[in-house]
Amino acid sequence: MGFEPTIVGFLCNWCSYTGADLAGTARIKHRPNLRVIRVMCSGRVDPTFVVKAFASGADGVLICGCHPGDCHYLEGNYKTLRRFELLKRLMLAYGIDERRLRLDWVSASEGERFARLVDEMTEKIQPLGPFELGPAFQNGTDLGLVEGITPTPEVSHG
Amino acid sequence: MAIRANPHLIDELELYGAQDVVKCYHCGNCSATCPFSGDSYVFPRKSMRYLQLGLESCLRDTLEPWLCYYCGECSDECPRGAEPGETMMSMRRWLTARYDFTGISALFYRSPKAELLAIVLLALLTGLGFVLFGLSQGDLAVYSGDGAFLPAEKVHLFDWTMAGVLVLLLGINCIRMWWFTIGSDRSIRVTPLLYLKQLFQVPLHFMTQKRYRDCDRQRPWAIHLVLMLSYLTMLILIMFFLHRVQHGPGIDWWVHGFGYAAALGLIGTTIYALRGRLKQSEPHYKHSHETDWIFLVLLLLVSVTGVAQHALHRGGFEVAANLVYVVHMMGVVPMLLLEVPFSKWSHMAYRPLAMYFSAIHERASLNVPADDQSKTPAPQVA
Amino acid sequence: MADPKLQVALYWGAACGGCDVAVLDTDEFILTVAEVADIRFWPIAVDGKYADLEAMDDGELDLTLFNGAIRNSENQYVAELLRRKSKVMVAFGSCAHLGGIPGLANDASREEIFHRAYLDNPSLEEGNVTLPVTEKKVASCTLEIPRFYRRVHKLADVVAVDYFVPGCPPAPTQVKAVLLAVVQGALPPIGSVVGAGERTLCDECERRKEEKKVKRFQRPWQTIQDPDRCLLEQGIICAGSVTRSGCGVRCPDSGMPCRGCYGPAPNVHDQGAKMISAVASIVDSRDPDEIATIIGEIPDVMGFAYRFGLPASTLQQSVRSL
Amino acid sequence: MKDKCRIGVYICNCGTNIARVVDCEQVCQEVGTLPGVAVARAYKYMCSNPGQEMIIHDIKEQMLDRVVVAACSPRMHEPTFRKALEASGLNPFMLEMANIREQCSWVHDDPQSATRKAIDLTHAAIRRVQLHEPLEKQEAPYTPTTLVLGGGIAGLTVAMELAEAGQQVILVEREDRLGGNVGRVDLTAPYLDSARDILTEKIVRAEASPRVEVLLNTRLTELKGFVGNFTATVEDDTGLAGDRAVGGVVVCTGYRPFDAGRIGSLGYGRLPDVITSFELEQQLRTGKLKTRDGKTPRYVSIVHCVGSRNARYHTYCSRVCCMTALKYGHEIKSAIPEAMITDVYVDMLSFGKGGEDLYRRTSELKTMFLMYEKEDYPKVRSAEPEDDCGMLLQVREKLSGVTIDVPADMIVLMVGMEARHDGDEVARVVGISQDAEGWFIESHPKLAPVSTPTDGVFIAGACQSPKDIPDTVAQARAASAMILAYIAQGKVEVDARFAEVDEDRCSGCRMCNELCPYTAIIYDDETGRSAVQSALCKACGTCVAACPSGAIKARHFTDEQIIEQIEGVLAWGSNQPS
């Protein structure tokens, strides 16, 4: 069996999540690789979530919102688009293949489109293999870590 | 080139019996249900469209109304009650008038009173003529042989003269029909060989009416065929065997057998048709134009008087036979002179010709080179 | 521990020396420190050998201020040594805290760095192709130099760190406050960031802030700035909004945008990602092409997102082993 | 908090809808061992009464403090299960659902991967629910005065409905008269009754009513506040402005006719006898149906879909033009019995009550119907003397495939409806959005046709999309009912999910201020802090994502909850050797 990527999807509640539900109601089969996380608006998707997803083992991240002009929150999706453009540049700087990150618009009526999107993205990521940073970043540590000492995470206090 | 629409065309067709054309909204059920409609000729919808849009020249040049036998399926199926069958019928009347160069046909169709008047006048004229002629020739008490009131050979000569006139009139109209439908069509090239090869279509359709059999109901075809063959038989008997028909007193079964059968056929079918139209019992009898009645009544009259004079003659009532003979001719002459070239009877020529022309047109269209075809706007009506 | 004086060590890893200077910049306060503390080890200021350090008992030191990142095996060795010897380990300054400026080298491989430093450098003498090796046998013995790691780490990646003092370098007033807290034994819970505020720079920045809408981003020299208005609103990428307060707003006050050395605000998970979210949000356009153009003109995305924190970034941290 | 959780996890089989593909027992077993999970059960129908009772029972008996239901889409049954939590005394927000039906069992065939996905989603829900916090709804009063924008048939209907229910209305009209576009119409389709009859009575009553304040030549320039508590600033032509306290707003700003001059081939503006439908209405109202030369037209051609259903202008159907055109057939025929009428159309849309009958009656007038290709407008030219008519309209007739010249003395262009030029200004002021064509967008095309994303702001009539009078009136009355429902309650509930600013973290950078589509974020100059007005907030979370200080929290969608969910869906994969 070939590599099965895991894709984390951030879907807005009003258009894309409903569209994904519609794909279900209409029994439009698609690849089982997407793990959906519902947000109220694609504008809620903080780039932090995307880097967290990749860092936690996602092979791809899909962000879906309402079509431009159709946003339930008037224009949250334009903000997503702006962030996505800049985030994409950061991902490129990390040497991440740009096919792993995608922003697209799925309306509540586009079940079919959603299903095709998932298939398409899965198929594009499959040949890339598991997520990895660019060659320079891939270099893991070659530290001689002393046993018994675990690095302390920085904590915040209020 | 754009064709000028004539918004008054529907009004004109209504004078020819068209009704409810405006109700049509082009769903195409009529064409779908029509057993005659095919790939090359799609009707009645297309003709309905031409009519609605007032595309006079398109309508004049189409053969489609003639390819319809009026089985009435389309009218039955029409969801809008637009009566496409009757519209096709009225288009045939209109086309008859357009083919007729004299304008008489148009006059008759648009004014049945004029037709009736013409028939009556011609009948009276014929009656007067035959009486005067009879008196000059022989004795009212003699029906056949020497001294006959209306000698067979003279009547025969009259028949042939009349036939000549009819052929001339109808022939000219047929040529006009050819010109409108095939001759002037630049989109096709018809070779003389094609004309020759397809010529068999005329007698075939004339004699068998075979397309009518495609209709779901077979009875109209049977009635139509019987009427047609009876009439043809009678025509042949009169044109070629008049003498033997009239000669008595013995019965010459070779001749009279046909004659009786034909007379029976004519009377039977005409009564059937009249009854049907009165009761509106079948789809194609639902609507009757005045000219339909004139035609049927005339035909029944002629048949009945024909039978009557024969019976009277055989029964020895010579005076009565001769008088009825005159009445018979008073029916025959207007029927032939007015109905054949100018009215309903003309379809006996136009319909087989239309079958012939359509077969030619269909084959000629297939021969058109591809680039020519692209220039020709293909009919888009389904 | 009979000696009531605090036993203190200061050390530099991969660093520029600025942090040590920052300690000296506390001026006469350093003398006060000296009254209450013994400086046991401070390579930049006092003589001392690793052997002295190795000879100490574990936990003999009360406090180590470790500045600089972990770039090579020597940095790691000393960091581990100091950790063992010291009761309190403080990551002092941006490099120890987040990886700092040396951490930006993480987007190049060791080979690329060596190539650049030892082979392609324009200041090299022609024909000089000397490359460092960790071991070299000479006539009588084997010489060793520290191993250059594949990437730069923050201090907490190699040892347990008790406190973090951010800044490149930490502001002298904050250094003073931290030292005072140590002296007075008033330290917050382990793992805290000390010597910094709990909000972002904007809180202390005196510049006028209005609603933010930006059509074009630019570098400071590309525009004549309004000295009283928020730099970001003028299209100058200032990291102040995503950077912990406490530095005293020294850069923006001098007309230069903040570059983020104090690290992210307490609740922010990833400084660079947050910066991207905030800065992109204020792009004043709804046209996809125009948005792409405006964003495309931003120079050096990696540099502004993680100027001081690439080794600490979420993605870099996710790569743990070969 | 996380360590002390007692979570109940319920896996629904949904009959066989889920269980056919997903091995619910396996899901139950795998998630049952996760930290914090006190009980995990699979059941055939969780939404059924026994299913809900099972949850309620467990909450009480097992002292559960959080519930995860892995079942259908939360859009389907989240309210059901929240009620179940409430019934057992738990805060309804202590629930998280995993969508393993619509987004799993219904779209995947392979049981193994579908089960894996179901486990991941349930795992994520379990991780997330541990960070859930109890949330309470809030309330605010409702001001029973309503602002109606636009004095056309829609606005007048709303005003009169509300006034007759005893409520105060402020009717704001930009023009100097009431009546709107219907006031420019003669008869109405399909019953040919007079528009004047419909309208005049309403105008007279509105002007006479003590409950309706009619403001002509007036615009709304600002709307502040939130549902039940708006402050509307209205300004008249002279610049005189005033504030009004209103509880709700109904936008009835209507439409404007398409500018026929944009389609050159139709000759509008070039040929004097090419007129628009509104110009014909004017002639019909005055009873003078003449060409520009004062002659009686013998041929009248009506061109449908002018500006509608065309990729270059508007792709939508303007809905009223077909019926209006058919109505013209009758009106012209009754004025000039000998006139020949031609309708040049794209599709004859004679939907709705009386429509088909009107079409039939018009076709019986011998109206000639020609069908044209919608991207191929007819071309109008002056006729030559021998043509015996004023103009010729060239149509590529679709049903016959023939190019036809139609004679015409008068050509009527059925201009479509277009969003008003000032629509974007209205949208901005009242805080609603427009689609690509400029029409105001409703909350839901079927289920909430007059509501908008801004609570308390409703839309009615042709400002939402092209509409005929019956539909407009129906919408107007629907909007009135919505307003009356608010007034009857006397208060508004504010969703418990909203963003809130932690004042101790806010740095006053003002990054969020401009981002809020509802202007819910207020910056306080004194304190240098921003704050969210919770009643205005719709919980989109855009400001939360942008806040560089991490000071804004989206209640029920916090960073921590979402990150926990991200790690949850990936937990299994990241434990696997790569």
C-alpha cells in the first residue's frame, strides 16, 4: 500500500463545512485522508494552526472558506486570503512544497466540488511522501543529549 | 439574408381553415408523435413555426404539409390544443392556392360561396349545354346506340377535351409546385438521372397510398385507398370504356363488374366520410372546411346519379336515364373542372408528387459536398 | 554553603558578546552585585578555565546567566557543565532564549555554511582551501576543536532552563531588575520569562495608533516617516505588535522598527506565524491579484517572522531527530 | 482542569448509516482508554429518546462533566445533544461532536480507513472537550421602533403592517415621493389590475398614520449599536441630521432599471421609437400610445431580457419582465386593436399563479413569439420606405433557425432589474453584504430569506433580488413578522459564543479594530485598550487570529481548543513510525 497522507482541513461553518456535509448527504465518495476541524469562519484560521498542524504530523493543510463576496461574516475570507498569501511565502522559505498547503472556496452547495478538492489534494500530496521541511531544515539535531535532562519548555504566567 | 416576417400570415391561413395556431408553444410533441416525421422532414412543428412567424416564402417552399396524411395523432397529443393536424390541412389548402397560377383556387378557398356559385353556374351551364346538345343529337327517349340523346362517342370526345384542359391546368400548377419546392432550391443539385430513378415514386404512392399505412390507425388508410381506387377505376372506365359501359342491355361483367365495385366504393366511402364529418367521429373529421363538404357532396351526387342513370337505363326508363345523365354531367363537369385543378381534388396529384420530390430532395441533399452544406443553413427544428 | 555570598557564573555560547556588555551596562550597579555575589566564572571579564568549573561540586553555583545559542559541541558541553554546577540556570538574551540571530543560519546546511565561510568568502586568500576538522593528528598528539553542529539550538533544547531573560541584548534596567530579584530571592515560578512585560511593545510605544490599513510595505529607508505615527501603519514592518514588551521601546523611539528580539507575547504560540497573521490582516485590498502583489513585495519573510527565533519556531522544533 | 475531566463518549451507529462502514465497537474500544474518558458507549441511535436518556443517565450516575458524541454533523444534532446536557444540569457548551456520518461513513467505502478516521475525529473531540468552558447567554432590551428604508411597495407594506400592529415606524425615503418603482407602472400582471389601486391606499394610510413618521428626501447615514439598540442617524437633502433610537431595521431599497443604452444593437437612444418598458408604462398611464411622430403604431415589438440572462450584463433573470411583456400585449391591443405585437424572447418564464394563463391569453391575441439566443441580441435598424414600417428588428430565430426581419413601428425594451447604485453605501451603513451583482444577501436563501447576518436588520423586496409585487409584499410581511416577534419578546438574546478581549493582555495596537466586519470592537483612547461589544460580535474569530498579543479569546473556539483538536486528529499518525 502506498503512502496515505493525513490532511488537516480547516472548514468554515457556514459554507465549506456545510458543503462537506452536503457531499455526505449526497454520498459523494472521496478519499478518507482529510481530518476536518470546524471553525466559524476561515478568518479564524490563525497561521499558527497551520504550522502547528504540520509540526504535529500533518502532510497537508487545506483551508476552505466561502467564495469571495459570499462570506457569512461579510469578508472574513479576504482576510484569510491575505494571510494565506504571506503564509505561503513563509512555507516556501521553510522549503515546504507548496502543494501541501491550499486555500480554496467551497460554498454550501458545492458538495461535489469539495469531494473533488479532497481527492485532488490527496493525489497531489501522495507522491510527495510524508511532510518535511526543506533540506537545510531537515537536518535534525546531532547533539549528544545527556540522559536524564529533558529540555524545559518556557511557560507563561499571567 | 433575413426573411421579412409577415405578421398577417396567420390571419390569411385562418381563411383556409387554420385554427388555434397561436396556441402552439413548440414543445415538439407533435413531431415526436407523428409517424411520418423523420430525420429529413420534421413536421408538423417546423411548418407551425414558419406559420407563426409569418415566413411566407419558407412555408410556400416546403413539401411537408403534403407528406402529412392527417391521421390526427399530433392533434391528439398536443398539450396546448393547437390542432397541428388541422393546421397542416389548411396549409395544404393554402399551398394549393399558391401553386394555382389563375388565382381561382385562392378565391374558392377564401370564399366558399364563390366556389359554390361557380359550381352552380357551371352546373347550370353544363345542364343547358347538354340539353341543347342532346336535343340536336337525338331523342330524349334513346339512351344509347343510334339516335341516342347523348351519344357515347360525342360524350367521350367531350371527356377527352375536358381531360386535356384539366391536365394542362393541373400540369402548370404541378410545375409551379416543382419550382417552389425543388427547382428554386439552390442548396441542392438534382441530376436528371435522379429525377428518372425516383420517378417510380409517383405511381407507387398514387396507387398504394402506402405511407398512410404508417399511421397507427389503419382504417383511414383503407377508406382513403378504397375511395382513391374506386375513383381511379371509374375514371379509367369512363375515359377508355365509356361505350361499353353505356352499351346495353346486357351486362358486360368485364366492364360492369369494375364499375359496380367502383360505384359501391365511391358511395360507401363518401357516405362514411360525410357521416364521420357530421359526427366528428375521428380526429381528421373534427374540423371541416366548407370545401370539404362541397367536395364530398359533389362526389356523392356524381356517384349516385351515375348509378341511377345506369340503373334507369338498365330498367328501361330511357327518358329518366337521360335526364339523370344530364344531372350527372352537371355534377361531373364542375367537379372535374373546378375541384381537380383548383380545389381539394388536386391533392391527388400534389401528394404523390410531393413524395417524389421529397425523395429526390432527400437524396440530393446527401450529395451536396460538405463545404456547400456548411453554407446552407441546416434546419434546426426538431 | 557557608559563604553567604551568591555564587554566580556568566557564560557565552554562540553569541556576539552584547549580552555580556549588557551586564556591564548596569554601570555602578555591577559593584553592588559584586558586594553580594562572587563571580566564579565569566570568560569575557575574568580569567578562568573549564577545569576550574569541572572541579566544582554539583550545585555549587547559585546562578548561571548563559547567553548565546548552542552552535557547537563546546557550547553544549559548557551548558551541560554549568547546568550541573548551578542551582539556577538562566537563558540570558535572545540567543539563549530563542536561538537569536545565529539561529537564522538554520535555513542553510552546515555544508553551505562551511562553503561560504571557508571557501567562497571574498576575504579569503586565493588558493586557501583550509576547512576545519574536529580532530587533527599532529606529531605528538591529537588536536581537537569543537564539532560544528548541523543547526543552531536554543539553550532549552539541551539543558533544563529555569528562567528566560529575553532581549538582544536584554535592556540594562531589566538586567538590573533580574539580578535584584535573584539577590532578594524573589523569583517567579520555574520556567518563567523574567525581565520583560506581559503585553507587547505597542503598549509602551508612544507613537500614535489609528486603524490599520496598508497598501504597501516598505523598508525604513524607502520612506520619510511620520515620527509620531505607528510605523506599521506607515507600511514599515515593525514587529512591535508581536513582541513582548519590556525593552523600553528603544528601536521605535529611535525611528527604527522593532525586530522582535523580546520574543512572542505570553499567550502567543509562534511569533512568526502570529506576525504573519497580524501583518497580512491589515493589507488594504480585496482583490486577489493586488493582495498577492502587496504581500509579494514584503522582503525577507523568514527574516522578519523569525529574526530572533527560528530555532524556537514551531516547525523547526518539530524536527527532533535525524 | 484537564486531569480532572470525566468525559462520556458516545458513538452513534445511526442505524447502519455509520455502522455499515465504521466499526463503532472498535472506535469505542480505542477511545475508551484515552485519558479523561470515564465512559465510552456505542449505541444505535444516539439522537433517539433512549440515546439521549443514556447520556443524561450517565452524566448523573457517572458524574460526567463533559460529553463527546460521535455521530452526524453538528449542524444536524448539536442542538439536540446540548438540550440533553442542559436537561441533566450540565452547561450545554460542555459538548463536542465528532462528525463521523456526513464527513466519514457516507463518503468513504473502505471500513478500515473510515474507522481510522472516525477514531481520529473522536480523539480530537475528546482532546478538545477537555478545554471547554461553561458559557452563559446574555440578554439586552429591544426598542420597539422600527426603521424602514425605502418607501416603495415593500417599505410601505412593512410600515403599515407594523403601524397596524400598534408599533412606531420611521419610514425613510430618498426620493421626494412615496411609491417607488410600482408608482411608475400602469397595470400589473397577470390580472391586469391597476398599480395605482394597490399603492395609493397604502400611501394615504401611511401618511395619515400617527405611528408612521415619513421622512422624504432623507438618507440613513449611520447605524450604530446592535439589535434592539440601534442609533440611526438620518440626514435630509438640506444636510439636517438627527438621531433616532430604533430596535430593528428593514431595508426595502428596491432596484433600478437596467440602462438599455448599454446594448448598442437595440438602438435605444439612437432610434426615437425604441423605448424602455418604463417609458411605455408612462405612455400607457397617460393613455397616449404614439410613436415619436405622433402616429399610431401598427407593429409593436417587445424585446425581452434586455440586460438580463446575458453573460455581458447580468446573468440572472429579472423575473417580472416576461409577465409584464405579456401584459403589454393586452394593454396595447386594447388601445390599438389592429396592432400586431411581436414578443422577442429568450425563454418565456410564465411561472407562478396566473402566469401560464396570461401567456395563453396573450398568445390568443395572435402575438408573434420569436425566440432569440440570449447572447445574440436582436439588431434594430430604420426601415426603408418600401418596408412599410418604421423599423426592422433582425432576429436569429432559434426555433426555426431562420434570420428574420420583424417589422416594427415601436420597439419596447424589457429592461431588467439592477441593484441600485447606492446599494453599497446602504450595505456598508447597515452592515449587510452584497453578492457579485450588488443584491443584498440574505442569511439563508430558503430558511432565512429576509434575515441578514446582522441581527435586527432585515431585507425585503427587490433589493435582495429581482422580485414581483406578490413576492415583495410577502417578504415585506415576513420581515414585519420578524420585527413583531422581537417586539413581542421585548428583549434579545446574545449568543454565548463571542470574542472577548483580555484587558490585561491587550496592548492597544489596534490591529483588530479595522478587521471587525460588525464594528464590534471599540478602542478606548483613555485606557489604550480595545474591547469587543459582545452583542455585536458574531464570533467569526478574525480578530482572534490577528491579535498579536494573544489577548482576544474566541469563546468556544479558543486557540488552545483548536490546537488541541489539531493534535488530536494527528495523534495516531504521529505515533506511527514513518
